[in-house]
Amino acid sequence: MDKKQAAVSLRNVTKTFGSVVANSKVNLDIYKGEILALLGENGSGKTTLMNMLSGIYFPDEGQIFINGKEEVIRSPRDAYSLGIGMVHQHFKLVDVLTAAENIILGMEGKLNLKAATAKIADICNRYGFEVDPNRKIYDMSVSEKQTVEIVKVLYRGADILILDEPTAVLTPQETEKLFNVLRNMRDDGKAIVIITHKMHEVESLSDRVAVLRRGEYVGDMITADTTAQEMTDMMVGHSVTLNIERPDPVNPKPRIEVKNLTVRNEDGIVKLDDVSFTANSGEILGIAGISGCGQKELLEAIAGLQPAEAGSISYIDDNGEHDELLGKDPLKIAAMGVTLSFVPEDRLGMGLVGNMDLTDNMMLRSFRRGKTVFTDRKAPKHLAEDVVRDLEVVTPGITTPVRRLSGGNVQKVLVGREIASAPTVLLTAYAVRGLDINSSYTIYDLINQQKKAGVAVVFVGEDLDVLLEISDKILVLCGGKVSGIVDGRTTDKNTVGMMMTRVGGGKLSD
Amino acid sequence: MTNQDKVKEPLFHIVKRDAIPARKAWGIRALAILLALVVCAIITAVLTKDNPLSIYATIFKGAFGSARKTWVTFQDLSILLIISLALTPAFKMKFWNIGGEGQVLIGGLAAAACMIQLAGKMNNVMIIICMIVTSILAGAFWGFVPAFFKAKWNTNETLATLMMNYIATQLVAFYTVRWEVPKGSGKIGIINQSSELGWLPQIGNKYLLSIIVAVIVTTGMYIYLNYSKHGYEIAVVGESENTARYVGMKVKKVIIRTMLLSGGLCGLAGLLLVGGINHTVTTTIAGGQGFTAVMVSWLAKFNPLTMVFTSFLIVFLGRGAGEISTRFGLNHSFSDILTGIILFFIIGCEFFIYYKINFRKSNKKEEEK
């Protein structure tokens, strides 16, 4: 490793936001011809560190050396001219422009789309990308958009490439394709940094891992010489068990019965097409699928937030009585005596109010209680205190606005409130998205506790490994259709992955 | 730093602050006002050759120079405060009601209509009750229309409320011609000057009524927004409609209800202007306060208690500015310039409350230490 030249060297880089220290005296080397996985829990400062390299933030202290020379990166333009390119978690593309137009957007010099298209084709051939330069972005799938982002960076001559959680939105097959491209780029001598939470990806892709913990650089290891367990322990700072519990369901009974559900969104596009399934009490029903395949609409339809075109959703109580949920709003569903809890995907945009403090957020579900026109903040305050204590929420106090908490703590507040009402049905959408390992396991535990208490849990997830470990049954959605329902204990990742891309699964060539 | 070579660090960079202690925030605001006064003084000295200090003294005298002036200042403050409070629930809901002007006007027109049309048909008490009811209802209706369209078809409330202002102004213009006294004068004049029918009762003196109403509305609005279920719903809808729907709030109902309140309170301000203060109605009776109130409400961050101070500041500056233009024989625009400078500093200083600027030099000094 010593023989390789460091493309980037960070020395004593520090960045603070107000009183929060995001990075503290970080020393990190990035080598050419190597894929470096940057590991760390949420809030450990990975993205901040990389944003300083790509010119989005400016370090408070420290030096950055590019190819051995000290440089000052003041803007993304500076970063590009030094050959540093970053692919962000949230794509920065103009929907109504074509791929080629997006790629040359903001570049100086004469506009020559033809030459640009040729150069793009050249880049694609060299590394094995598949992208049509003349297609509009809005016509593209998530993985195609990501390809455009990567090509955009390469087009600008980047030889230091940073990817922030690139696989969060990809299917296993797409991920493998991306990894092959990245390996090609590494073999071409480029330096690649990938930020990820997924251990198996680190193992299969990276040459070296560097670990950050609470803004500080902990150390690095050659991937081949280490294990997932060792890396996790290093990230967290103490050892953790990596197995998700899956207790056997006790006395499962049908609780939610969905029949022939068809949903169109506001634009008239079919988001759910003839979906039927049953969720049992005391079981976890996992929902797998590429994002945007109807998961959101399905949960919102059950929760009374999404009108449906056809079909029915019945709630079955302990005596076997059926009650129709469709066509009722959340208030009416609650009035029927159905305690349905919902942890939506958009935590701060739907489940919580970011600018309100913990007490006021606890009150969202209960503010109508009491006969007076005034709100009672006593009970919500107690609930907030209980949630903070029981779920170990890290917060300066219960009067802190929830948007100031980290992702994991926000989710604990939300889940804590939702399970406080002793639900019979618990709907969760991407419950651990963006959460670090510790927080994720807290959430898995809470969900399993609910399952053991006889709650029917619907768990929409994106990490197949987790879905396969936690679910009793897995329903796979593909383009709004039920691609299949499989047993979580007997199926495997490949089968589910195939079903995600094609109704019923099977090879594309079939 | 040892290497003095051409490493170009930017001169400064802007960093978002963490929460800033309240005392420091108020310090920044006080400093901003002080700086504004200094800049005003320089400009005054350069442009008019007058002594800036005597100008400031005149501003103060304009607002508090005599007992009458002081009362008028507080009366003006009350009206502006009521209109600002009226807009606040809508703003908290992120419903940009810039139709305060029209809602006040239409409330005033309704009051005037009662005074003119009902005089001689019923006794004074009945007329005043009719005025109260109709002016509040008229204002509420002016708030309801944009709210209904917003709730039903998601139309842009900023445009709708703004356009409603012109409709109100034109209606007042129409009825001014209809009811003009004497014929051909183009104005209504003092209504029921001899009988004083429909004149709101004086409490103590003729200024106190508006002040008492303002105190009641301020307290009420503070409690309503902070402690009532409605106030909580307004806050949630304003922050995130999705969250509101998620917990089963009827977003459309909340929007319409809040705008009825907002418009109704503006109508009340119109009633006070027509029935209590001016005893007539003109197209300019609201005097742009429906727009000034937007600024008052924002400056106070939608807190009814802070709004007392922000509306005081605006009224104080306005009345002082009026005084200097007459006293020093200056153009009225000059006082507007001073008001503008002061407001610029007050609003601009909010930037420094949320962000701080790190200079290159100070960074290096820290490193050397």
C-alpha cells in the first residue's frame, strides 16, 4: 500500500456547525486505484468530510493535499478542477433536460452537444455504463439517473470519485451492475470513495475501509483482512450482536385483509393494481420492492390517507368481525376503536412536526382529548419523558424541536409515540432508513416486541438482508402488482430480488 | 501556519449558528437599531444640514409631544396591532393573507352602511349591534372567499387575497359616490354628525375604546394560538399539511375557519376606524395598514406579545417621521427614507442572528494561539 501515491490526504481537518463538532482533526488518505469504503454511524461525519472535499463546506481547520500539493477548495468548481467529483445521495439533475444536457450543464466553453454526446458514449464504453444521452431525465429509473450522475462527474474529468450511499435506491441486480462499473474505474487508476451502511457491500466491493466515529477518525483496515463484526465493533466502539431476532408467531389470526385493492395517484397513474393479502396478528409481514412500486400508497390506504379506486380493506377484530377501513379517514378509523399506528417514510414531513418540541409532537395523536377548547400538555409531557427514558433518546431536553435531533433519535420519538397507544396494527415504512446500526437494532427490537404482543406488523423495507431476517412473510411488490408472497424463513435474496424486477420472478430472458 | 505561499483562503465564510442565547439575539437587535440611528444621522446631516439630534428629538416629540399626541400614538398602535394580530393565525398556518387592507375596508364599509341606512329606523344601541355584526361578518366573508378557493382547488391565496383588496377599494369608491354628502363633493363626510347615531361609545376619552379592544384581542390571540386546540391545529397545518392529515385533522376546515377569524378581526378593525375614530369611510381609510401589518407580524415572529413592540416601533417611526416633515419643512419622502433605513437594519440583523461570519484573519489568529 505504501508504494501507491495518495491522491488525497486530509490532515487535521476540523469542521463544526455551531456547537456540534462534525469532524475533529481527521487524517485520511485516499489512494489511486483503490476503492475505499468510508464507514461510520449516522452523524459520525462521513458526509460532512466528503462535502469538504467536494467544495460544499469549507473546513474550519486543517489542510487538504491533492496529489501531494496543498490545495484550498472553496467551491464545487474548485473541486472539479482538482478532479474531485461527488455523487450525492439526492440526485441533482434537471428533470426536463436530457442526460447529455444535464451532463454538460454549467460547463464553460462553447455548447457542442454532438461532441459531448460522443464523449459521453466514449466514457460509457470504457467503463460499461448503459445510458442514452438523448433521453430525458423524467423518463429514467432511479438507477439510470444515478448513472447519469456518475457519468456527469467523469465527464468533468474526475479521477477522485465520491459516492454517498449509492445503493440505497437500487435493487440487488442494479447494485451488482454498479459495483462492476466501479471496479472497472478502479482498475483504470481512479480513486473511489463509497459511503455506505451495508456491511456486505463493503465486503464485496471495497479494498480498504476507513472508520469514523463521532467525527473522529478511528482507523483503517484492509477489507480482506477483516470481518463485518470487527468493522461494526470499530464503528460503534463496543461489540454488538448482528443477528436480528425472529421469534415464532404465537397464535396468528387474520387482522387486516386487503382484497383487490387498486389505487390511482393524483395524476391518474395506477400505483396499486389488484393487490390482495392478509396480515396476521403476531406476525411481521415484510413488503419488498423497488422504491416507488406502491409501498407508500399501500400503507397510506390502510391508514386512511389514500382513497382507492376499487377493492376493500377489512379490519378483523378478536371476535372475527370484519370492519371496512377503506373510505374512512384516520379519525373515523380511530373512532371505530381500531388502534392503528403508522410510522411513515417521511418522518419529519408526515409523522412529526420538525419545528415543534417533543411534547407537542407527542400531542399530535392525543390533542383532541378533554372536553375544553384548550389543550392539555401534561399527559404528552409525561409521554415524552417516558419515551426519552425508555428508548434512550439523545436530546438536550423535551423542549428541543425534533428537527434538531439526529435521524435515529427522531425515529425513536416517532416509533415511541406510535407504540405508546398500544396498537393492534403497526405499519412501518423504511423504519431504519438512514439510521446507524445501534439505532436500527433498537427499532428492530421495538418492532419485535410489538409482534410478540400480538400486533400485526407491516414492515416496508429496502434492505433485503434485513427483510429476510425479520419477516415471517414477505410480500413482493413490482410496479404496483403483487409479484408474490413468500415465507421469510425459507426464501432467499436472489428469489426476492428477481420478484422485485419482474412479476412472479424468473429470469429476464424468459 | 508556516507555509505563506499562494494558498488562497476565502476572505470570510458564512456559518450557520446553533441556537443563539436570547440575550445575545436581543443585543444584536439593539445594536442594529443603534447602527440604523447612526446611519440616519449621517444621511440627515449630509442631505439637510440639520442637526440629527434635533431631528431625533422631533421624532420623539411627534409621537409623545403632548397628551393628545400620545393618545393618538396609542390609538394608531392599537389599530395596527389588531390588524397584525388578525393576520397572524393565517400566517402561522402559512396562508399568506395579504388582504388585510381589503378585509379592513369592507368591514368599515359595512359599518358605514349600517350607520347611513339604519339611522332613524332603529335606536342607537340596535344600530351599533348591527354594525358590530355586519362589519365582522363582512371581513370574515372577505377572508372566506380566498380560503374556500384555496381549500377547494388549491388556488394561490396570495393572489386571491391581494385581488380582494381591489374589489373592496372599488366597492368603497362606488358607495362613496352613492352616499356622498353634499351631492357632487365626492366624499361621504362625517356620518350622522348631529345625531351621532352609530358612533361607538366613548370610554373615558375618545381614544381608549380602540386601546381596550386591542388589549383584549392581544390577550385572546395569545391564548388562542398557544393554548387552544384550534391554535395547535393551525400550527400543525402550517408546518406540514401531511402531518395534519396523518393525525386526522381536517385541513380544509382549519384553513377556512382560520381565515374566517383572520378576516373577521380585520373587519373589527374596520369597525373601529369607521364607527369609533373617523365616523366616515374613504377608500384610504385603512391607510396601507393591511400591508404594514404583514411586516409587524413577521417582525414579531408571529408572537402576539412581541407584536405589541413591533407595532409600537412602526407607529412611533411613522408619527415621528410625519412630524419632522412638517417641522423642518422637509419633503415627506425624507421621513420615509429614515423609516426605510431603520427597518432595513432591523430586518437585516436577523441574518446575523441565524448566521455568523468567520473571517480569515481571525481564523489564523486562533491557530497561532
